[in-house]
Amino acid sequence: MRFLWSIAMCLFFQTLFSQIGVGTTDPTAELEIETTPTGIPALEINPQIAPIGNTTGQLAVIGDQLCMYDETRGKWLSVESTALHFARGGSNRNDSPLRFSGVISNQNSGAHMPMDGTIVYISAMVNGGDTSKEFLIERRDASGFLSTAAAFNLSSGTYSNSAADIDFNAGEYLITRISGTGGTVNNPNIILWVKWRH
């Protein structure tokens, strides 16, 4: 009887505080894992090939990456994000690609993507010039142009899109370009944040 009473009290207090501690009796989070110096990892998530997700915040290891389901975009994306920076120094820029900060074979090759991914955030700015100027994000492969993935202008000298959802495939190149229509711009910069898609 005493044993049943102890279990009932533990369940009551666990429900009351909604905190679970592994290796600790005083968790400071809803789930806390207290580690020991044994060298054993605190948590193991076994890799999956194709988890079924439908709520933002669900986690899975897919391949060798920790991923989270993105309910807004309806896909599994890596927790890590990578920033790709494109820029072109100087004034009076018009009808030209921005340079990718990295090794490229020519001005049209851009950033070579090693895995399938999604552009999730775009940030752009210019330091003066024609603020109605259009900018393009293009996808190319080894044979050439595939598509214009996005087009936008910097009506106030800046542009920001945190809801971007632009897919690309492994082996493709991402290129940012200044449109040839309209006036010129000074010191254009574009940063694309990508997450790897599974």
C-alpha cells in the first residue's frame, strides 16, 4: 500500500510541476538531463530516413543532420542555416551579377549547392541609387539558366523577407543579379540564408 501511495504522489507532483529530471531531482526545465563524467552522451536520437512531421518543433536526425519540421513551409529543414553573401562594390552598378564570396568559375556560376536546400530568409541593401531597381535570384545548373527563383526591389534601399520558401537542388548554382532595367545602384549586398532540405 505504501508503494502505491508513493507512486501516486510522484505522478501527482510530476503533473503539478510538469517537469521531468533524468539524473536530477530538481529539474530547471520541463526536461533536464543531468550528465555525468562517464563519457556517455546525454541524448541519442537515432537517424531516420523519412520521418512524418506536421508540427513545427518536431526534431529528427535525417542522414547526418539534426532537422526540425517547419510547418509554415511544410518540410523538414536542417536546424543549422548557412548564409551566402553576394555583393558588388562601387557606384553606378547596372545589369550585372553580384559576386559570391567564394571560389567561382566565372561571373555566372555563383554559389554551388552541395545538397538540396531551401532559401528561408533574404536580406538586401544598397547604398544609394535607383531604389526601384529590381534584383533577381537565379537557379542555374552546369548547362545554364534554369529559372528566376525570386525577384524583388529595394523600395527603401533595403529588402527583407523572413518567409522565403525557395527550393533548389544539389548541384545547382545560386546567382543574384541586378536587373538591366532602370537606373544604377551603389554597393549592392544580398545575403541568402539557406537550410538543407530533407
